[in-house]
Amino acid sequence: MSLEALSPFELEVARLLVETLHLEDIKPEDIAPEEPLFNEGLGLDSIDALELALAISKNYGFQMRSDEQQNQRVFASLRALSAHIAEHRVH
């Protein structure tokens, strides 16, 4: 269990992440909001990022482009990703 509680929207994005990427061993509420999503954190890779971007597009109505310079910052943590989605979502 993470020391820092997730906001309701961060928990929603964590659920999307777990469901989209079929992370059977991870519960959404156990993802720390500042934990890195890639490498030493959850261990996601570029294929996971593509799948997640498609799910975000489908669920929140905006496109995440693979060539955006800010993607490294956006995908840095659950908190960063949630904030980006909240800022850009259409629905």
C-alpha cells in the first residue's frame, strides 16, 4: 500500500492503467502517485505506453502523440499522467 493516498481521479487512471496493461499482480490503489511508471518503477515499456495512449484516447477523448516532447514528463508518474489527462480530457 502506498504511503500517499491517491485522489479519486488518480485512482480512476490507475484502474485504467492496470486494466489496459493487464497488470494482474498490481492493485490500482497500490500504485504510489509519484512512483515512476517506467524502468525501476512499474517497469512499463514503449509498447505499454502505446497501449495506454490508445486507452486514454478512447476513454478521455484526446490524442496523445508519440512524438510529443513532453511525453517523458507526462508519463513520469501516475500523478503526472493523471494531471495531464485531467487538463486535456474532452469527456
